[in-house]
Amino acid sequence: MSKIVAVVNQKGGVGKTTTTVNLATALSTVGKKILIIDFDPQGNATTGLGVTDKKNIKGSYEVLTGEVKADQVSYETEIPNLFLMPSSPHLSGAEIELVGLKGRERLLRVALQPLGSFFDYIFIDCPPSLGLLTLNALVAADQVLVPLQCEFYALEGLSQLLDTVSKVKKNLNPGLDLQGIVLTMFDSRSSLSSQVANDVRLHLKDIVYKTHIPRNVRVAEAPSFGKPAVIYDMKCLGSLAYIQLAKEILSQEKELAA
């Protein structure tokens, strides 16, 4: 079966979508077949992959509500091996629409079953909240990837997020595991970035990836061109970091499989 990874952090602006898009792209360049599910009503992953007409395209909202099947709206992108299930503004009302439904937290899990093993990885780019959409992603996922910004306030919500993951694992999805935490927006000139990174590694140890993602202008400007940074400028420091993160994840999986 496809490995489903929920990319989650209830705090906005931590590099969640940037991590989703660039990590997925890096994995696709080594032959892995990847699907990105844009599950954020803001639709930043959709825009970042060059889709501008989000109002007239069906995607994750229609899959969640059962209007279409997942394989019908998993669109090929211009990047080989990389597919996108886009978001749309309709997704913003989904939590209200679905709140009264029985089994509402399992809707995405059921909807993704027809995809079977067509993809190597399915990345779900979650909204910056711990609401019903994120809960659906956690119930559907095999693993959780947490982008964590190297700033003080970013640490405050981490324990709440990890507690939520633990509760979902206990009550709704016993197969859910924490894949890892990736430190983002690392500024080598800032002592605070180093302090936050050291504190996180000290307390969480091996679940924090060795690779950290630096602040990088080329990564920040890539979405305005509708391209992942890994494609827009493969040689910039941010792109090289995401490529290294992809290598680290693949190496980790080989070790676990051995």
C-alpha cells in the first residue's frame, strides 16, 4: 500500500507547505511516485505547483464529501512522478458541513483506499489547526511529519501536537507513528535558532532529523513562479537541504526494513 504521511503543525508559517512540496519533489526525482493532497483551504500547495484556477477544479473537498473518487482527481503535474490532488475554497466549509456525520473522522481514510499501492508516498498538506480536517488526515495516515520553525514560540504548541498524535493513535488509528520532526527556517546567524535546535534535539533525540532547512530567499520566491524550489533552483541551499532530507528519510526506511 501507499505510505501516507500527514505533514502537520497547528501553527502557521512554519514551512509546512514548503516542506511538503519540496520533499515530495525531491523524492519524485529519484523515481518515487508521489501524490500531494492539498488539504488546506488556503491551497498554497496547489498554487505552488502551478495551479491558478482553483475555483473550477475538483480535488480534496470533493473526495472528502464523496462527490468524486480519489483516483479521478489525482492530477499529473509537470514534474515526472509527482501528482497533485488540489485544494479549493470549498474546503474551508468542510468542517461545518461534516461535523454531524457519523464516522466523520474516517472519511478521508475510506476515500483514499481506492488508490491502493499506485503511489509510493502520499503526502497530506494539513491546515494550520487541529480541527476536523487535520483529524481526518491523522486517521488516514501511517506517519506524521512535523515541520518545526526554529523560533521560541514554535516550541509552545509542539507538546500539544504530539499529545494529539498520541490520542489519535490510541483511539482512532493504532497504526499511526511519528515519522520525525524537521527543523525549518534555521538561521545560522541567530543564536536563538541554534538554541531551539539544540533544545529540541536534547529532548526528542532521534525523532528529530539531522537535516535542517535554512532560511533561503530562493525557496521563498519559488511558489510565485508555480514551481517547487527543488525545480526552480536545485543548487540553492534550501533545495539542497530538502534533497538531503529526502535521502535521510529513504536511508531511515532502509534501516527499518533491514
